[in-house]
Amino acid sequence: MQAIYCLHALLVGRSLGNERADQLAKDATQHGQPYSLIKLPKPHIKGLLRKSMLEEWQTSWKNGDIGRKVYNIMPSVSLRPTNWIREDVIFFSQHGPFPASLRRFHLSDSDYCSCGGIGTALHYATECIYTVSWHMRSQRQTSNKNG
Ligand SMILES: [Zn+2]
């Protein structure tokens, strides 16, 4: 029951200010009694929890060590799905059937491509001699080629 009071104190505290929330949480812990008869509407509580969760997620995403390439493209977290297609996800996450990825997950002994380069998604998309016809081109290269 104290946990509920503490949660309530946290939620109310978001509305009232941190000092007040700390005091309310302390009261609830020490006395085990409801500190307040304030009833918050359920959508308001859900909104506060969602905001708190998103802030924590954003901090974790900003300060994390993994997924930095995706972070550079999408620095903000969101509950809305991206409109990335499967190939986008594989390319930007580097989680796909590439030697470098397979080696990272201990599914292969080597991260080398058959051409001798390191087999990353970027390698196949830009420099591998075996995938030249699928290479990505810059806007300038494409417009020069088309006249
Ligand atoms: Zn290659």
C-alpha cells in the first residue's frame, strides 16, 4: 500500500513540484497513510506516466553506447512507428545477413566479405566489387548519369 502512496505522491508531485512530491513520498513512507485526498483523472495519470517514461527513455537513448548510427538519424524517441521498410531497418541497424553482423553475434568466425573488405551493410551498398550494380549513388552521380 505504501508503494501506491509513493506512486501517487510521485504523480501528484509532477503536478505540484518536486519538493512537495518528496515531502508527500516521505510522509507516505513514514506514516503509511494517505497524505492527500486529491484524486487525479486516469487520463492525467496515464499522461504523466507516459511523459515520465519518454523522458527516461530519451535520456537512456541519448547517453547510451549502442545504436549510435540510428541515433544520428533519429535522435528523438517516439512511440509512433517509423515508416522505414525492412531494408531500411536492416541497413541502418546493421543487423542483417552481413559477415560483420554475423560475427558480432558469434554466428561467424570472420567479418570479411569475399572481396577482402569488411562485410558491413555500407560496404555492400557502396564499395564491394560484387554488388556494383546495387551500389547507392549520390544525387550528383545520378543526375550526371541521366544527363
Ligand atoms: Zn565486398
